[in-house]
Amino acid sequence: METKPPLPPFTQESAIQKVRMAEDAWNTRDPDRVVQVYTPDTVWRNRAEFPKGREQVHQFLQRKWAKELDYRLIKELWAFTGSRIAVRFAYEWHDDSGHWYRSYGNENWEFNEQGFMQRRFASINDMPMREADRQFFWPLGRRPDEHASLSDLGL
């Protein structure tokens, strides 16, 4: 049976690793890659959308990254226990009119024994901002290890 380590129950170290792996995957903006860490019957709440299953999540992610251009994300572990992880995050993006936003949020994740995410509940708020106020400047893709964290940035 396939697994997606690290597996629950999580330790501080394995929860931090799982969060960084999720951040790295989402920063690819590749729905085909991202959906592979979710169970086939995954259940989500993302803002006012409630996708169920990998196919609906894939469609959701395609729409998301078609709208949220030059997307750069930072996630940070908030808490963990057993098979659950809570994260806080922020990402910067602009729309097709060039208006910039920083989106702030929290996610609650639940994993099965094989390490696949079976539930994801996200609450997100978008804050319009000036391009001059951006703080996430790495080239598109994985955030460099030396880049500041959310806590370091005071976000």
C-alpha cells in the first residue's frame, strides 16, 4: 500500500516536515502534483467551496491558479496532535488586472494512517495591497530555505 511520509502520529519534527512539503507542493501551482497527497475521497472546505474527492479538488486548484497569478505561499505549523495538523499561512498574488493581494488563513488537516490528507478545512481572508508592500520575492516555485518565515516577517 502506498504511503506519504511522514506518517501520523506526528511529532514536532514530522509535523514541520509535513507542513513544508505541503508548502513546496502548492508553490509548484501544479494541480496534478498537489492532488496526489489527498485521499481519493478527500473532503475540503475552502472559503465558500466544498470540493469532495481528488477530481473536484483538481478542478478547484486549476481555477484557483488561473485567477491567482504569481502565487507565492508560506505555511507555518501552528499545532499538531495524533493525525491532525493546524497551520497558518499567507500568500501573495495578483489578478489579471495587476491588483495585488495578500491572503491570510488557517487550515486544519487530518491524515489517514498512510499519510494522505483526508480532510482540509481552510479559512482565508484577502487583503488588497500595493505591489510595493510585497514581501515574498523568491523566483516562482519552492521558497528558498533562507527566506524569512511568517513569524520572521511579522505576519
